[in-house]
Amino acid sequence: MFLFVNKKIGIVFLIFCDNEINAIKNSIYLKKIYFLAILLHKKNGIK
């Protein structure tokens, strides 16, 4: 559920990007969120 929510947020970020620099920054930010989400799932024992 957490990953699905972040993917939706990611789509919103991409839609509102003004230029390529913002797109790159948002992409890096989303990868960090995605990575943290995976770590949380592993800690909770959810695969």
C-alpha cells in the first residue's frame, strides 16, 4: 500500500515538473522514498 501511494505521488510530481532539472530532482527524491519504503517493509517482515 505504501509503495502504491508513493507511485501515485510520483506521477503528481512528474506532472507538475516545470523543467528537466526539477524532473531529475524529483526522480532522485522518489527513489529515496521507494528505497526507504522497501527497508520498512523488510523490517516489518513484509516481502
